[in-house]
Amino acid sequence: MFVGVDVGGTFTDFVGVRKGELVTWKAPSTPTRPGRALVEGLHRLGATAMAHGTTVATNAIIERKGARTALLTTSGFEDLLEIGRQNRPSLYDFHLTRTPPVVARGMAIGVRERIGPSGRVLKGLSKSEVSRILRKLRRQNAESVAVCLLFSFMNPRHERALKAAIASHFEVSISSHVLPEFREYERASTTALDAYIKPMVRRHLLALEEAIGSRFLVMKSGGGTADSREVLDRPIDLALSGPAGGVSAALSIAKALRMRNLVTFDMGGTSADFSIVLDGGPTYTNEASVDGLPLALPVVDIVSVGAGGGSIAWIDRGGAFRVGPMSAGAEPGPMCYSHGGREPTVTDADLLAGLLPNALLGGTMPLRPDLAAEGFRGLANRLHLSIDDAILGARRVVEANMVRGIKAVLAKRGLDPRDFALFAFGGSGPVHAASLAREIGLRRVLVPFLPGSFSAYGILTADVRLDFSRGLVAPLRRAAARSTRVLRDLRAKAQTAVRRHGFPPRAAVYQPSIDLRFTGQSYEINVPFGPKMEAAFRREHRRRYGYVSRTEPVEIVALRLIAVVPGRKHLPRVRVRDKPQSSPRKALFDDEWHTVDVWRRAELGLGFETRGPAILEEDQATTVIPPAASLVVRRHGILDIEVD
């Protein structure tokens, strides 16, 4: 059996297909040994192959647990990563501290060589210079090396020569392979991150290969999968691996329901992730960052906030009620898990509000309301509140944090929330989705099947996606023939990579695109490559920024090609069923306790309707329909909630 695996901060999720039916399993993550829960789940399901989403790369950067990395750059540019850009997140904050680069200041080495902006060699790279660099790397005890030379995206000869000379001694990442595009700082930062995580990612992936006895697919930040050995060549592709799985699955559902515009909302144990499905397709960005460090590869545009079920409720030094970004994670977890957690969390608040059952994972994981109450009683006493007010306060604060995240996603692209539905998943997402939608002005909430394991389902069904790019800064109308030649070269590379994945080249769909900007602009827009690409650029510029010039010349920044081998989509069928039975329970909504109908989701058939307040329970997630909202079960078991 082939399974999708999503390793999260609190739980590791598994989804596979057996005899045409989706099967799942969920287990607590093992942060100190991330592969242990994964291998145990594969054995439990009897899986022989997998696609894997992982946070190993992200955690290595955030926790600064990567390799001792050196940077080789053109002489005179050794301080490139230290200087960076002059952009300031807070313009008038004189005490602002920037995130330090992953390459320590003394680990940057200038290489005596020079390539000009046209790709012409101005100063050659001598053998004696290569020998000097090798000796210096050894003296510095480097473990991994990032190579980013000036204008190497136009001529990679010197970078390739350095890699050939030192690859037998160190892990090496060269910018002409990692990101062959202009913008020196972003290219250097991305290459340095790739080198920094390469040894750790290599150990992790190879250990998993040995444990399961085969190679496997890995979810990439761009929303598709690739062979594990292919990822070893550019591990920075894994930087935002986990959240991309849910967006990939949301695209399949949007297509099945013929919906064009969604805000995806994935609330797990440690964070909440938001992204946009616009006109039936994902949104990408080349301006992502990890822990404040630029990552210039095309990735699914996802905004994350520290708001999950495990987010801790606390009081700051000014006496304000705060929730997150600190999380109880999987170890020790929320207080109600009875694993030693000593601080109240969002999950504890949801349980005490009557929104969660007294056991998770199909009854195999009992919850302790008494422990949760103990935590909130202490918090309420310090705030001079009733325990009900402390519970509502925790929920409102965490929801306010998430509302800001969703508004940021929409405002960034100038989008009206009334044109979108909220697509909610994750273990905690369907609990809070309707309240968020009401606050933002979204009138509709969709909850998919398997919401608690939806990212794993997305990884299971994701397309194989291979990305290629090349920088080419030139006037559009004078470089049409040249850009066609570049795309032909990229297509040849893509076909070779498709063969390495075990598919014939004709099995892939090849999607060429181009980054364009008005001459002199410092930002660009990606549009499909073709005879009408200039007109498409001007239209998108007007839509995104509210204005466009009809006469300003347009120039090329980069050419891109994506090779996609479609994955098999498994959508469950839901039949009309006899009228199910509900049971009553008390739940806290808006300062008032209500008697709510509690339904088992598995018993609800196609077309089932009800009005809130109501709660739908299943083994791995709970969906809350607040007062005045209504629910209909749509095709494939999708819950369609209309919010007043």
C-alpha cells in the first residue's frame, strides 16, 4: 500500500488507500526521533511505499541545528549575507535585531575570480586559487559549503569547477544549481540555507530509506512531490514541505466542487497556516522566508501564525492575556492529555467549552477535563475572571491572532473576503473555522473528509512536480528567440528528470512561464509563456496594483518550467442515509451555555441538513456549527456551512 505521511509538531498523520477505501492512522509525533513514529505507522498499515511531508528542514534552520557552513563568494563580497537588504520591518525601531545568517561572519571566503554581467570571464579561476580555498576550508573545519559567485547564473563555469574540486571533502551547494537567477543577496541566502541543512536532511532521508527498504517521494514547498534522491540534490525544496500538502489537496476538492476561490485554513497543534486558491489555482511567491532569512525559490504562498491547539494561554508582564506563539507540542502536550503539561492551552479551553469529546483518536486517547480545569482555574484567578470568561478569552485571543493572519493573506493580493469560502482542516481547524469566517466576513465554510489528516491526504494524492528556472534579464521584445531557446534547454532537463522518476516524458505536463516587470521596477509578476504574455502581464499588474502603463517597456527577469506528472486522486463516495440520531451536550458560545446536538459524522449521508448550534464528531477532528449557522453535506462528504 502507498501512503501519504505528514509529520507535524503534535501528531504524525498517515493516509492510504486499501481496496478503494481511504484508511488513516494518527500517532503522537516523536520530536527527538522524528522517524520513529513514521516507521511505526508504516508498519501498522502494512505500507510498502510512501510520500512524506516533513518539517526537518524548517526545524534545522529555526533551531540552528544545521551544519557548520562556509560561503565561497567573489572576492570583495564576503559580507554579502551580513549586509543583506536595507529593508526594515519596523522603519523607526532603532533597537531592531536582524536574524543572523546561518553562515558565521568568519566563515565567508572571497574567491579571486570574476564573471561579468553578460557571462564573460573577466578574471579566470586558477588551480592555485582552488587549492588555497580548499586549504582554508579545512582550517575552518567546515562541514558544508555554499558557493555563490557573481553572475554565475549567466555562466556557471567557476562554480562548477569549485564544486568538482571540493565535493569529495564537503557537502557542496552551488547557486547556479540551487537558484540560477539574479538578485545576489537572495541567491546567496537560499544557497547558504541549502548547504546548511543538506547534511541533516541527507541523514534523515537516507535513514528512512534504510528503515522502509526503498526510496520514496517527498513533498516539496512548491506543492508537489519528488523522489527522495532528487531532493537530496536541493534539500531547501523541503523548507515549507508540510503545509503545502493541505493546499495541494484543497485544489483537488475545489476542482471537484467547481469552486474557484478559497482561503485554506490548516490549524494543527502548533500553528495555523493560510493560503489562497485563486481562480482554481494555487498562489505562489518568490519572496518567502524561513526565520526571517530569504528563500527565493517559488513556493506555495502560505502565511503561518503561532496559533494551534497546543498554543499556551499566558499573562505577559503588562498583565495582558496572551495565547501563543509558544506551544505545548506533542511533549508534554495540552494539560488534558495528562502527559505532564502544566500550562493551559487552546485544546484545554475547547474541551472545557464542551466542543470536544472526552477522548480523541476514536476513543483510544482519553482526555482529562479535570486537569484542563485546574489550569484555567489558576489563569482565571490571576486575571480576576470567572473560569468561563478565561475559557472564552483564550478562544477569542487565539482566533484574533488567526483573523489577522487571514486578513494579511487577502490584503496582500487586494482580495475581497466576500468572494471566498474558508476551507478548514487540521485537527483544530473545523472547531474554530465558523467563528473566524463570521469575524472576517466570509459567508461559507467548507470542511473536507479526513480533516484531521488532510495534509497527509494531500501528500498522498499530490502530483510529482519538478521545477526548473534560469535568470535572463533582457527586453522582452528583443529577447523572444533567446527565451525560446532557454525554455527548450529547460524542457530537455525536465524530460531527463521525469525519466529518473520512472515515468516516460510524455506522462508529464510541461508548464512554461515567465517573470516580467516594467523596466526599472524592483518586483516582477509571473505569467504563462506564450504570444499574449505581455498583455497578460499588464492585466495582472492592473489587478494586483490598481494601475498599469500602456507604453512602458517590459523586460524579462527569469524563465521557468514546471513538469507535472498528475497524481491519482481518491475521492470518497457518500450515499444518502437513513436519518441519523444525535445526542445532547452543553457547549459554551458567546458568553452563554447552549444545549447542542452532537452527531457522528460517519453516520451523516449525502444531503443531510441541520442548523446550529451543533457539533460533528469523528475519530481525528471535530466540527463546530455555532448558533445561527447551517450545515449541508455535499458530494464526497464535504461539510458546507453557511455562516450568518
